[in-house]
Amino acid sequence: LASNVPAEMVGGLVKTGVWLPAQGLAYAQQAKDPWHRVAGISEVVPYMPQALLSEVKKTIGRINDASYRSYVLSKLAERFPEVWPDVLAAISQIHDRYGQHRYQTQGFSYRSLALCKIVKQLPSQYLAEVTHMARQIKDAADQAMALIELSKRNAPLWPKTLIITRRIKDESARSSALCGMAQHLPEKLWPEALSITQEIKAAYHRSFAL
């Protein structure tokens, strides 16, 4: 039955009091497909009492794919902040997908996406650790994407973010990165951002960044 009940419906039944949170979690946990299990648990988390936290963490720990595991843990951490270290540990274990696999995978299919999704809710004491994680990402476009979101919360990171952005070889990705930082970049760094923009050879991508 669990596989036949959409995750949103599971959450709705718990929200409206038709099911208790424990019932919703029990149904979600029975799902054979790992993503269905993750989605179901994620929908129940906003209504979940502390008493169920230990059991849910055990269930999540049995999910092998770090892309799924980190996603549902991030939902859990928004309600229970003590879970944030588990979120970061799971994100560090993600094997970044590329190409079509990146966009066909549910959850956090690559580390940069995960970091971007959690940074707004992340408690400040974890910002240094997440910044270190972002700097370990080898792909310049991915690293820049994560650093842009982190720089919005920690302005001293902007110079490093611009350095990484300049290293992005794909002009479309570089243009997108520049657009992503435009409204947040400190004024004193505008000349450097403009210099990076002017290095883009394709007129379309250059004008898009401007």
C-alpha cells in the first residue's frame, strides 16, 4: 500500500490529523523504492515529534544513495537542528552526477546543488565547514555556484568567488554565475566582475551577464 500512496498525500493525511505522524512514517518506511521512501518521510517531517527522531534517523541511515540521504536529512535538520552534522556528512559522500544523469536524479544529485539548497537554513556555526566543502569541489562552475550562495551570507567570500568564476571555461556557465551574483556583489568588486564579463567572447553570453 505504501508504494501506492503519493508522498504529498501521506503528508496531507498527517497534517489534517487523519493519520498520526507515526502512521505516516510507518507507511513511508514501507516503500520499496528508496526515493519514494525519502519523499514520504520528507512530507511527514514538519509534523514529526522529537520522540520519533531516533527511529527516523535509523531508517534514513539505511538509504545507500547519499543524494537521497542528504536530501531527507536536510528536511529533518530544518525541524531538528541537531541533525545538521549528519546532513553535512551525507553531502560530503555524494558522487556528483554530470550530463543528463544530473537532471534525471531525484534529491541532491551533486554537492553544489545540496550546498545551495541548505545554505539559507544553515546555522552560522556550520558556515566555515560548508565553505571548506565548497572549495573541495573541482568543477569551477559547480564551485562558483556554491560559493555565490555562501557569499550572500558571508561577504568576505566574494573575492574568492570571483576568482573561481573567472576560471569557468564554459561561457554560458560563467555568464550564469555572474548573473547569480549581480544583485548581491559589493560595489567595490563591480570593476572585477565587469572585467570577467568582458572576457566572455560570445556576444550573447556577454550581454546576458551585463
